[in-house]
Amino acid sequence: MSRVLDRNDDFAIRTEEPVHCGKVRAVYWLTREDSQRLIEERGYDVHPTADLAVMIVSDRLSAFDCIWHGENDLGGVPDKGAVLNAVSRYWFDQFRQAGLARSHVLETPHPLVWVVQRAAPVRIEAIARQYITGSMWRAYQGGERQFCGVSLADGLQRDQRLGELLITPSTKGIMKNLEGIPPADDVNISRADIARHWQAFGFQSLADITGYEKLLRDGFDLIATRLQTIGQLFVDTKFEFGYALNATGAAELIYMDEVGTPDSSRIWDAEAYKRGQIRENSKEGFRQALLTMAADPDILLNKDKMAARRHMAESTALPEELMLAVATTYREIGSKIIGEQIPETDMPRSEINEVLSSEFALLK
């Protein structure tokens, strides 16, 4: 399907570094000459020596740390990448207007493309939870009461709203030789862990831990308040932060990656919740569908079974209607959030090449 961009690491963008390709996005770090040229030509409000990149989001569908595909060579979800970019950019703009902090995004020249500024990442998946559900509920149901240094009371019910926003951070990448933190990816950590190893996590000062928590809480509250106006509940999400140089050359803590999207967050329909029902308006619905399809759901839930999980993802062509149902969910909630229709891309690869060539002169 030509509308689906399932590969994004093969564009002929001029770069002196290897392309960094994650589950969904590919990052092309531009040459110093191209970075300085674009800062001047496009009038970006950053330091003249800032390093820039072109970030291309794909339509690939990731869940349980695997990439999934559908029947009829469907390598992704139509318009999924455009939804992620549009929703994230909307929230980033709202954060900046509210005086919280800026983001790494400088421009959106195409629905699947960002021009971004290089930032030194804080190596934390900053997860915030307003309801007890998902993996936290499974752990709680199994008897756990301590979560990242925070104690929860007995007697909570599944999907119950928590009394306060709970921050449950985890490591981003493998952290080695840190007392009290196992050398593995995605390890739950406490605020005390972060304070003890603040330099290893990438903070420039101990005081910046408080700053990051404020940006996390204020950002969550802003999104939750806005979602209420369109009949939605902000259940949980992840934030990422980093340091980037501003126009004066000072390093400032900014928002990174994506935020408040149906990919990185749980979003529930508020009216259904009042009736005691959970209606997912995020990727969680797809995750639940995978769990019902799996011969053994533990393959998807147990990190010790990653080999079997990857085999399942690679060998299973999911029903096309399931992939398209995800597309519908993403488009509908994305359009509600930004207040307009998500832009569609008919021929994303040729469109991206055209804009990067004619408007930015970045192709080899």
C-alpha cells in the first residue's frame, strides 16, 4: 500500500553520521554546513552552532517491543505517523504557549517529517499514571504495593483513579555500574535512585530533577484538562526530556520525542468510564487484541520470552481489518485533539523526497 510508509531509514539525505532508526522514527543528523544554513535560511530560534536533524516518522506499528504487520503486505497503519506528528506538535505548542518549556521540534515540512534540534537526552522514561491499570494493575494484583519508591494502599480496584498523579520512571537504555540499578533496559527506578545518580542519568544539576518533575506534572495536567473538554480521560503516558542550547547559547531542559499521542498514552472515553466501561482511544486496544489472539498471552507479557514474542510478530500476518481499525482509532482521536482533520499522505515517500529536495536542498 503506497500510502503506508513502512521503511524510513533509506532516504538519500546528506549526513555524516549513521542513520539512527528506532521502532517508529528515523533520525538523520545533518552536516554542520546544512545545519547552519537552515538555521539562517529558516530563521530557527536556536543558537547558530546548533546541530539539526531530519526526523522521519514511519507508519510502522509497534507493541510489546515488536513490529507487527498485516495481511496483503500491509507493513503499517495508514496515517499513523501523521497522527503522531500532528498530536505531538500540538501538545508541544501548547506547552510552549503555557510557558512550560519548548521542545526539540523546529518545523514540520511534511506530515511525516520534523526538523529537530539535537539535545542531550535525560536517560529516563518519565512515566506518569493517573489510573491504576495495565502492568501496574497486574503487579498490584500480584501483591506489589511499592512502585518506584511510592507506596499504594490496599483495596484499590482495577482502573480506579488514583488520589494523585503517580510518577513511575524507568531507565532509558542499559545503565551500567550504578548502585542499586540492574544493568537492563526499562528498569523501574525511584526518585532516590535518580538523585543518587543524577549525573549518570544526564541531569546537569541535582536541582534539575525538581525541574523535570514540574515539567512532567504540568504537562500531564495541561493535557488532561484539554482532553476533558473533548470527553476523554488522560490515563497514563510517558515523557522524555533533554538539554538543548537556546539562541543565547545556554542549555535548557526541553521536551523531546513525542507526547500525548495514542501511541505513548492511554486515553479513555469519559462517558463510557462513568458507566463502568473502558473504551480505549489509543494503542491499548490493539495490545488487548493481540493478547486475545496469542496462544499463550504470557509470551507478550513476559520479558523472558522475547525470542518467542519476536517470532510471533515476524510470522503472524494480522487481519487487515485489525490494522485498519487501529488507523481509524488514531485518526479519530487525533482529529479531536488537534481540532481539525489529520493530514493524509497519498504518496509519502515521493512527497518527502520532493520537499527535502526543493525546499531544503538536503538530498545527496
